[in-house]
Amino acid sequence: MISVLGLAGLTGFFGDMLLQGMVHLGFQRGLVQYFKQHGRPESTCIAAGMLSVFFVFYSLFLPYNYLYLAVYGVLLDLVFRKTMVFSSLKGYYANISYFWSAFWGAIPMMVPLFLFQFI
């Protein structure tokens, strides 16, 4: 059986592939620069690794709970928006509101727990 941490890595990997497809189809235009800078293979590995690391830190302090995971995802998104850790995400944050940015920060944090409960 796969762990929540393993599912987090897979969620990051396949979620990034889905985003790449959306950008290719004309959605999420703010991510064009990010994918251009990092490339398709690298960005999927970045997403898988980052979501896994986020889950490791989360699991050290909090129980798995959808509300806690959502709030954690929103806070992480806010930190990334304000600090611009990845300068290649400037276009993304310039083209998305705080609400939708927070929404898309929360969803990937909840997906691994959802998958774990139903697989």
C-alpha cells in the first residue's frame, strides 16, 4: 500500500503534467515562463519533490485533516507569492488573483489524503 507521502509526490508529478497540458492549450498563460525556464521533465520533478517536502514538514506537526491541509496550502501559497522564491513564477502570480492562487494552493495539499482514503 502506498503512503500519503508517496501519493503527495505522485500528485505533484501528475498535477504538474496536467498544468503543462493546460498551458499548452492556452490556459494558465502565467506559467509559460516557468515551464520555459525549467522544462517539462524538470518541472514535474520539482513539483513532486516540493509537494513531498511540504507533506514531510506538515506531518511533523499536524494530523492529516482536510481543513488543516487546505489552510497549510493557502499559507504556503501566500509565502511563495510574497517572497517570490521562484522568480519564474512572477508571471503566474501577476495573472491570478489571491483567491484563485490560494484555491490552487489548497487543492494539491488535500488530494493525497483523498487518494489515500479511497485507494
